[in-house]
Amino acid sequence: MKRIAFAVGLVILVFGVAMLAQTQTETVEQELIKLENGWVVALVKRDGAFLDRILADDFMTTSSRGIISTKAQIVASLKSGD
């Protein structure tokens, strides 16, 4: 009887952990989607402050033409209207 109770408890624990992990994954996914949408809106509205807040200080990107830009260059470009 103790083995059955242990097995049932273990199964409940495993499902609980799986449900928690799924909830956390969905939350992270939703946050990433929110940030990506914010990024697009910031580019359209030339909101350098938003990108300054979300990008790491050492962020770098490479354009499709091979041009490398730092966070400071991207933010400055948005603020200046270039």
C-alpha cells in the first residue's frame, strides 16, 4: 500500500512540475513576443529610449549588407532620424 501511495505521489509531483515548467515557458514566450513587438514599434516611431532600455550595453548587430552596428550607434541613429 505504501508503494502505491508513493507512486501516486510521485506521479502527482511530476505532473505538477511539468505544469509549472509549461506555465513558465509560456510566460517567457509571451515576454519575448512583447519585446519583439516593442522593438518593431520603437523602430517605426524612432524611439531610441526603448531600445536603449532593452539592449545590452555590448549589443552588436550585422545588417544584410554586412554593416556592423553597436547599441550606441543604433540608438543615436534613431534619435537623429538617420
